[in-house]
Amino acid sequence: MADKPTPTRRADYGGFCRITTRWIDNDAFGHVNNVNYYSFFDTTVCTHLVKNGVFHPTEGEVIGLVVESGCNYFSSVAYPDLITGGLRVERIGTSSVRYGIGIFRNDEQTASAAGHFIHVYVDRYTQRPVPLPAALRTVVEALVV
């Protein structure tokens, strides 16, 4: 059995994205449902790439497809909490990037959840892997841990 994961801290990340929880995010147990964390991960990654001008959701020739994801949960988040998605890059390949994401409740320094996304970058039209464009590589290299 693998060792129990431990929560990350804000200092473990270089990029950040504020996200507002919504009433609909809560489930019958009174906290944000686990499936929503993957949406928070996607929002954190895509917001960083869009803000840095290296991802264009509707016009870019290269898009990132999620081929793997995972999440560990440490403490609950619930509406109306404000969360911050922390972003780092754990690995850069020829056509892929493994992003590490931490979800921080309000101003807490310890992550409520932490996980990863692996994007394989592909040509929008052929859906075949392509080498990371130089500008994208520069942006993600700045977040390497």
C-alpha cells in the first residue's frame, strides 16, 4: 500500500487562480462534491495558460487533452468559500505536461485537496500529439518545481 499523501502548502506553487464556489457545488453532505475539484483543476490550468497568452480555447492550433488525473482530499470546502487553485509543473515532456494543483480554502495555507492533470498537446484538427510550442514551453518551465 502506498504511503498516505500529505497536504501541500501554498509555498509549493508558483501560479494561482481565485475561484468562487457556487451553491450548486455543494452536495447533500454540505460540502463541495468531489467531482467539482476536477473542474477547479481545469480552471486553474487553463486560466494560467490563457492569461499568459499560450492557450486560445476556440482559435489555437494546439490544444491540451487530459490523459490522466488524480486527486487527494484532506479537508472539506463548502459554498460560500473562496478558493485558490495553486499551480505548479511537475514534469515536461516533448508533447506533455504534468501539472500539480492544490486547492486552498479561503486564506488557508494548507491544501484542502491536491492532485494532478497530465495534458498531451495535440493539433486541434488531427488530434495527433505535437511538440510543445516554444511560448507554451517557456510559460510552463517557469512553474517547474
